[in-house]
Amino acid sequence: MFKVVEMFISINGEGTHSGQLAFFVRFAGCNLNCSFCDTKWANEENVSYTLMSADDIYNKIKASGIKNVTLTGGEPLLRDGIYELLTLLSKDKELYIEIETNGSIDLMPFMDIDNRPSMTMDYKLPFSNMESYMNKNNLSLLGKNDTVKFVCANKKDLDRAKEIIDKYELTKHCNVYLSPVFGEINPDTMVEYMKDNLMNDVTLQLQMHKVIWDPNARGV
């Protein structure tokens, strides 16, 4: 059984399907504590949740009529039974499954799932205070349907992101996104950095949902 803190339909605010309708499933609990986390409420011990089985979640998704599905948290890959849930969802070829993961969890155990979900993996930079928890082995596992996301707050973060992108040649085998920490750095500063460093094949990503709705709104 999974602790689900919210399920809702909205547009995908980030990633390769940004702007498209998506069905979101948010799980409780995370092993990290990022300085800029905008869903800390979902990680509190006393957070309200609904216990749901894999079949319950799948049936809710299908009843929605939405084909893009985003599993998020918290940290979804920490949940007991997540392999079985991902296997169940991946069997439905009408669905596009994306799982948002924080970069600390070993992705290897999930690589053998047939028609496996797309991984959108954060790489935590210095401002997050969580970089020491990053599992760098994951960077070689990601493919053309997967994404590495670098959330940047300042030039130090941008420099570190570029270092990782270049060292692991990420743009050659997966999607690479830079995203600003909301309220910490202006997007135009990031664009100038990309220009100055000739960051081809890297995408600047704004959190679209924070532009459309109140940045602190839930369920959007």
C-alpha cells in the first residue's frame, strides 16, 4: 500500500512534456531536505495521506482519461512496492509514465522494466546542500527518453552543473535541463551563462505552473 498525499490533473510544468496535460500522483516522504524544496509539507511525518494499492492508483489514472502520468513526491522510488507499480503502469502502452526522482536513489534496479518509465532525475547542486547524496552512477544509465535536471540558484550552481554535464557528456545520451530556483536567480542570467559557455543541447526550463498559478499553490 502506498501513502498518496495528492492526485490531480494539471499541465506538466517541467520536462519534455511541459505544457501537456498530466495526471499527478504525489507520494509522502523523502530522504533529502533540499534548501529550496517546495513540497516540504509532503515530507512531514504527520502529513495527511490516503493508502492506495497499485491497482487503486492505476484505476484512478485510467478513469481520468489522461495519458501522461507523473509520479512524484517526496521520493517515489523509496516507496515499498514501487517496482511492482511501475511494472503495472508500464504494461499499459497508452500511458506515458514519468517518474521524478531526486538523484540519490540507485536507478539500476528499475532499468529492466519492459517499456520502463521515463526518469526525470535531479542532480542536486551546492545551494541545495544535498549534493553529497548524489548517486553519480545514475548519470551513465539514463537514455534518450530520460532527463537530468539541474536546479540552479547562482553562478556557483551553474558552474557545477556545467562541470557535471561536460564530465559525463550528458547531452550525448539524455535530455539536459537547467532550471532556476524560484526567486533566487533571474532566467536571463542563466541564458547569458548558456551563451557565454556555448551550452548546446541544454534546455532552459521555467516552472510553468509557478507562472500560471500562485507559486505556493497545491494541486496545480
